[in-house]
Amino acid sequence: MNTLIINHDEVKELLPIRACIDVMEDAFNELAEGKYHQPLRTITRPPDVKGVMAMMPSYRAGERPLFGLKAICVFPGNAALGKDAHQGAVILFDGNTGELRAIVNASAITAIRTAAVSALATRVLARKDAATLAIIGAGVQARTHLEAIACVRKLEQVRVAALRKESAESFCRELKPHVSCDLEAVDSSEAAVRNAQIIVTATTSRDPVIRREWVAAGAHINAIGTFSPKARELDTATMVAGSVFVDRRESAFNEAGDYLIAAAEGAIGPGSIRAELGEVLIGKHPGRTSEDEITIFKSLGLAMEDLAAAEYCYRKAGEISKGVSVAW
């Protein structure tokens, strides 16, 4: 038996964001149809360590059954070292025999599939005329999100804010040659968010970076930066004012600080979550219902996204002879 190893650069070549949006759409349709089994992620948080390790297993039924496992370490301080905060691997096992089929770089998978899911949510939830994007954060996810959102809306202006303005300025200098819209670093989250029609929060902040009074009527928010019950990017008033959509309810009820902190304050409850993204895709929920509605997509990142993205890389690698095949 041989196992295929696919590295970071190969994932970027094999899984362009536009293609990944379609892969994620298929995966969320299948999730809504009950074809995936995935327990909640297990997170190991050793004391006095500036990072965590997460284990994210999943199984997909069907003609090509697969087990997937993402084992990933998250070190927020890596940005200061010029490294991705996410380090690890997505491992694919044959669903009929259990054989190890592939080991795929998880940093690239995570960056691409997270942005692709946000783009998918933006495509179905944001106003059709949305053309102004605010990005809070200037790291890896900010970069992939700019590319991904541009795949589903014709952007005219992008405003970027970060904890240090120099980071936002560096981001804009780096990416300006690759975009056809106005790209500007601004002094604050408020300056980025006011009058924005699409908002992406891609931070490691434990406290809100978005306030309700900054958010315009009709805006769509992709909140993607946190997966801890004790951290949030949106304040309670924003969660109350918005129509909240999630990747998966069970994950939101156990891991989403944006939801859990507001719920602990008594401001919202389970009924505040309108639908899962997959339910909107299959027509079970209409999604946005008015032009002035504020829609929020709280993304936690699901193991099935990693399985679907890694499988796509595995199949494409076989077609064009990428990766390294090793006897196992």
C-alpha cells in the first residue's frame, strides 16, 4: 500500500480558492443531507503553553467512504515569527479498509477552506449589490478571505484594520498589485466597518472587535477568528441585532464564544440561530429575507471541510502526478 504526502505549496496549486468554494458547497449540501458524521473537536490546552492542539475527526458515507482526521496545533504568536498560526496535517483513511491514503498539509488546507466557506456564506447571505469589504486582521486568513470574497462579489473598496496599523499597511502593499479594487489600510476597526456591506473578522482577539453601532443596515458579517467559548469578535448587541447563521449548531452551542457569551448574558438563545449554512443551500431556510437585515455567519471550522478539501487535493494530485508516494 502507498500513501500520498502533499505539501503546503502543492495544496495551494491543487486547491485554488474558486474551486474550493464549489467543493465546500458540495460538502455542506452533504452535511445537511446527513452524509457526514463528526464529533466535536478535542482540544488539548496544556498549562503555561502558548498554543493548543486540536483533533478533528470526521467520516463521510457514500460510494467513496472516507475517514478524515485533522491534527493541528494553533499558536497565535506565530504571526510575529512570519509563520502560519495553524500547523498540522489532514489525514485521509479509506472508509472501506481503513488504509492510510494521504497526509496533506493542514496550514494550507485551513487557510483556503475557511475562506472558501466564508465566500460561500457571503454568496448566499450578503446583498447582491454588496461591494465594500472590511477586513479586521492582516494575517493568513485575511489574505485568503480577500481573494475568496472577490470570487463571489464585485468589490469596489476594501478597508483593512489590524492591531498594528503597520501590519494593515504591509498587507495592502503586498496585495494591491493583485486586486482590481481600492485597497486601503485604516486606523481602526470602526473606520473599516462603518458603511461596509461585507465584514470579515479574522483575529485572535478574546474581546469584541466589532460594535453594533458601527454596523450598517444590510451588512453581512463573517466571524471566523475564534473557536473558543471564552473569546469573541462580535459584541452582544451585534449578536442580538443580527440574523445568525452557523456552520453547525452543535459546534456553535459548545465552542462559539460569540454566541455563548451573549447567551450567558441572557441576550440570545438557541432560537437566535436561524439556520446552518447547509440548510440555506438545500432550501430548508431562505437565508436573507430583507435588504436591511444584518446577517452573521459564525464559522468555527468543521472537520468535514478538511476531509472534503484534502480529498479534492488527493484526487487532483493523482491526475497530475503531484505529491510524494511512499510505501506504508
